Amino acid sequence: MRGGRDADHHAQALSLRRAAVAWALAALAGVSPAGASEQQKLAATGTVHRVQSAVTSNGPGSGSAILHRAQLPDGTVTSEIIPGTEDARPDAEPVLEIDPVTQRPIVVWARDTDGDFDIFVTRLEASGWGPLRSVGALAGQDRSPRVKVTPQWVHIVWRNELPLGPQPYRLTLERATLKVAYGPEPLPLDDADPISPAGETATSPPNAGLFFAVPLTSVITGASPRVFLWGIQEEPTPVGYLETFEVPPGVTDLGRADAGWFGGRFAVWFVTRDKLFYTYQEGGAWTGMRQMQLDTSTPESEAVGQLREMLLRPRASE
């Protein structure tokens, strides 16, 4: 039995090394392994950090791991599996943010714990990756995390999938320790007056704070999908701002969503399989929902960059 386990461990380690090498080569070529999503952030040090979930082996006992790739300012590329994720348990939907104090990544993802996905977090320390911490373990499947980091707090939002529909939750951690400071808190969904795709008068969101936007498709029976926007102050307190947006007719395959200030304009956007939809506040009102086509020449990151550039551009009347 001992020899069998050692052989299995050796085969798994070899498979993981091959996966890491394949992932690094694919990243260098500008593509991602099939079935894996990737997130990328640039630290003030000049290092580009990327995280990705990818299959580590095939056949019985196969799983997935969270892979981290760093491109240093001199162009050197390193690739490694985040320790603790190399087992047979599925690890999915990783997101990262750069710690503004250390300029190292904090990673949040959904990890299978005996058939039930929970939210985990870890960070890159000076000595290497820290332990895997379970911070969201509710009844049901905890999926699709989002994270934003400030000098004092780590704010995490995710969807708790329940039989009657998804319920978003929010949690605040101390940045320095990753200990829970507030929550988990169910995010409110009781906005009875959503913004129409045609646009309408706006209630300006607070000038300070963080914003999370999440598309939901089954909160209200018979209703079309909506994008929910929450404003969170830079402290462990309840959510203070809620707005919802109806999506244009026929749009159903909602993906990632986000929101924020660009100069003096506040915008909300979401993506589908092949489009980026957005609206922003101007002259005290939300514009009508607009769209940009996504394709190989204009991926989501490029479209968001163009949106940001447009919003920051001065108008003739300014």
C-alpha cells in the first residue's frame, strides 16, 4: 500500500509539473489552456500577476489547481501551483487583487469541500504562499467570488447558490491578518425600481467607497436578468447603496460585471458572450444602455480600457 501511494503521489506531482509547464508556455504564447479562465493584475513594482484554474491530470482522481504566473519587470517569467490546491479537489473561479501595502497578490476562489464549494483566500507573503483559509462556508454552493483590497480591509462578494435562486453575500477581512472583521452579510435585493435600459434620472452614488456589481438571473420569478450594484464604505459596516439595472430585451448570457468612478463619471458595465454593455451617469441621469462588440481584436479588457478612456476624456462643455 505504501509503495502504491508513493507511486500515485509521484504520478500526481509529475502531472502537476507538466500542467504548470504547459500553462506557462501557453501564457507566453498569449493563449490559455482550454476550459480555464485567467485574471491579471499589474503591481506597482512592475510585476504582472496572473492566476488561473486548470486541470492537473486526467482520469480517475483528476482535479484542478490554482496556478500563479508572475512576469517580472525585466521580462523573467515564473510559474507555480499555489500550495494546497494541487490535490484532487476542484478549485475554480480564482480572482486576484494586489495588496496596496505589500504589492503582492491576494487570491480568492471557490474550492470544493466534499461536494460543496466554499470561498477560500490566500496571499503571497515574502516567504511564499500563506495557508488556504476558508472564509465563506454557507449552506449551498458558494461561487463566483469578487475581491477588492484597500490598505486596511479585504472586501469579498460571492454568490451563494440555493434551490430558490442565488443570494449574494459580502464579507470583510482585516488586510493585515485576513481575519474576519464583518459578515458574512446577505446583500439586499429589494430594489423595486430598477433602472430601465433606456436610461433615467440618477441618484448619485457616494463619492467614496467600493462598488460591486453582480448579474443575477433568477432572483425574481418571471423577471428578466438584472445587474445589482452595491456600494460599500471603506470600513466593516453594512452596505449603504443599492441600485439595480434591467438589461436590454433578449440578453440572457450575463457574465462578469463591475462599476466605478472614472474622473467625475460613474459607470456600470457587464459582459455577455460577445458584447460589453454599459451605462454611466451624465447630467444627473443614467444614459441608455450602450454596447460594444467583443471579439479576438477587442477582448473584454480592451473594451473596458476603451470605456475608461472615453469616460476620462474631457467634454467640450467642461
